[in-house]
Amino acid sequence: MPLPTETAADFYPDREILSSRVFEAPMAEVFSAWTNPEILARWWGPKGFTKTFREFNPTPGGEWRSRFMGPAEEP
């Protein structure tokens, strides 16, 4: 199933998400866990859901568009 072409980011371009948490792990590993989509898909989001990244550019001004599909939505 194709991802929708319009997202909340299209309707609210002036909004951003800020998340903060302290991890007892090397900084490079934490950075990689957030910026490598293959690693991110393994742990981010609800358990049992598939994550699809349409765009993934986690840099200032970049875009990140993803979709979660629950077990009932799997083809």
C-alpha cells in the first residue's frame, strides 16, 4: 500500500518535535540508533508494527516521513 502524499507536516510546516532522554550508552551508538533507519526500525514505535520510511534525512531542514503498520494491516 503506498504511503499518503500529504502528511501533518504539510499542513503544519512551522511545527517540530523535540524529544529528550538520557541513555547510559556511548554517544555514537545512541546517535546511530536515531539516524540509521535500519536500526531505528528495530526499536522505535509500537511492538509488532512494521515501520516504513518514505523519506529519511535527519539533518537540520531535512524531512523524515514514516509509517507504522500494525499486524492487522500487513498484506
